[in-house]
Amino acid sequence: MTDIKANLARLQERMAAAATRVGREPEEIGLIVVTKTFPPQRIEEAWNAGLEQFGENRVQEAEPKIRWCRDRNMHLTWHMVGHLQRNKVKRAIHLFDTVHSVDSLRLAREISHRCSVVGTSMTILLEVNVSGEASKHGFLVQEANTDQERQFIDTVEQIAALPNLDLQGLMTMAPFGAPEEMLRPCFRRLNSLLNKLKEDFPETQWRHLSMGMTDDFEVAIEEGATMIRVGRAIFGERTDE
């Protein structure tokens, strides 16, 4: 059985070292533990180790786990980090505190509508495909000062005006297994885009860059990540995908 406390200590050391290398405080970076494929009992172990921020990729897998945790009075914060289908939004707003993967105006409108129906709100991040990979979700915004970027900014303006949404930042996924020379430009591009949005929409609290996973979180931290999303670094290798 994986030693979660030992893994957490090693991970925190690496996070702190990456932050220190670029003059950042380790406390600036939030750790989201992705529980995809792991059973709720492992989530409880992680909670007992002091972890409180958890992420899931699919509503149908997340729902029984989250309810299991709530039944045991485990006060956790849940992040939707995978692709969210519009027909799952009605359920998702009762499960998650933040949706990292808002990848269209239609999805943002659906979240806004469903939240208004029940009198709640949702913190959201906009997923951006900065690598240009066809397999990835997200707004395609590879280069600055392009039609892609201008269209994205027009969409951001519409999303920021929707009620019951708290827009707080951007999320991306870098190419899986890519070398550092491919990863770093992706993370740097997302940071640059966030800075542009801060200038264009100063009334919005652009707080977060959600980027970096088990294999690339150190580079992401060096390039400005405020949240990293890791699973294997805490729980060990997944055995059931």
C-alpha cells in the first residue's frame, strides 16, 4: 500500500524547491489531489494526512465518492478537472466547488442557468488549449495577437457578464510526456494570456493558473501555476483506467 504521508512530504519538498528557484513562496501554490480511479477509502487516507482539495474527472465517478465523504463529515473542497458535458451540469453544481474545465460559452451559460435555478454560484476557470493538440478540450489560443486570441477575449467578455459565476482564472493541460522544451512554452503562454486578461478585464479577479500534473508540475510552478493537479504523486500508479 502506498504511503500517502511519505509521498505528500516528498511532493511538498519538490513543490517548495520549484517555487524557491523562481523566487516564489511555496504557500502560493495550491495542491489538488486527483482521485480518478481511486476508491473513497484512499481519499479518506489522504484527508487524514491533511489534504482537503480534491479533483475528479467525471461526474458519474465523482458523485458516489463525494457523497461517501459527505456522509462521513469529511469537509473537502472538490474540483471538476475533466471535461464537463452540458447534460451533467445539473448534477455537477451540487458536487463541485470549482469547475476548471469551462471550454465553451454554451457550457458557461448552462452552469450559470443551473446555478440561478437553485440559487447558488460556481467558481469557474476557463480551459485553454495552448498546445494546439486536437485531442484536447479547451479554447484554442496558441499565439498572441491573433484572431484566435481576439475571439477568445470576446467570449471571455460574455462569460464574465453571466450571473452566478465567479470567474477566477485559466486552466490548461500540456502535452503528455513531452520534454521540458515543449512544456515550458505552453505554461508560459497561459501565464501571458492571464496577464492580458488582467489588463482587459480589471474588474475580474484573475487569481488562478491551474496547470501542472504529476509529470510536469515543477515546470508549471516555475512558470506561475497557482494550482497543480496531481494523483499518482500521492496515491501511486493507477491500476484501473
